[in-house]
Amino acid sequence: MVEPKAAIEPLSLREVAFEHFEEFFESIVEQAQFTPEQQLALGEQLKASVEKRDKLGNCLAWLDGQADLLRSKEKQLAERRHRFEKFSWALRSALHQQMLDWGVKKVEGQEFTFAVRKNPPRVEITDEAAIPTEFVSYTPVINKAAIKDALEEEKQIPGAQLVASTRLDVR
């Protein structure tokens, strides 16, 4: 007769990792034939190394969190700055138009002077297609995606090469 098995509780990732760590440590001890003192010292050193790695991982996670917080705050501040700039432009525009409507060229206060001045002439393009080519400048743009595709097909592109790199992935 087979006895019913007790419900198996799932192991946490930390418990599984610790199990693997212990197995790894035991395999090292078996191969090296360390004295009990050496085994103890090696075990403590490996445990301390794992703790140091976890501290470094926590530090990186904290730094990433701070960067995310600042990125969010920068966006919030940029939106607020934009609202102030928009309100300032609307107020200046209304004041400018009112002075034009009333025919007032200059108004002086104790600290500020408001004056309507002529701008230097500027060019306004009404039809780009009608502009002669001698007045059009072209800036070349390198299409890196097309170059990558060609290089992956093993075509030779002078001045370009595929470069393999690595990154650190912290989870």
C-alpha cells in the first residue's frame, strides 16, 4: 500500500539557490580534500562573497530607482516649465497686441519698460518646391539600419563594421 504524500510546498528562489550553492560547495570540498578548518574557512568566504554580491545588487537597484525618480521629476518639472512659458507668451502677446491697438510705443514703470520694436526682416517660405536648388542645402543622413542589414548579409560596406559588445544584466 502506498502512503499519500504530504503536500509539497513550493521552494522559494532563494531556497533553491541556497541548495545549489551548498551542492556546489560540497563538490568543491570533495574534489579538494580540504581539512575541516579549510572547509570552514572556504565556506565562510563563499558565504561572505554571496552577501557582498547581494549588497552590490541592492546598491544598483537603489541607484536605478533614484534615476527613475529623477527622470519622473524631470518630466514633471519640464511640464511645469512649459505651462509657465506658455502663460508668459500669452501675457506678452496680449500686452503687445494691446499696445499696438492703442498706438502706444513705450510704457515705463519703476523697474521695467515695455516697448514695441520692429524686428529685423525675416524670410518666410510660402512654397518650398518653387525655391531654386541653389538655395537648398542637403545634409546626408547615414541609414545605420540598412548598413546593419547589409553587413549581416556579409556584404562589404567601406567605413562600417559590425561590432559585438556585452552588457551587464542585473536581475
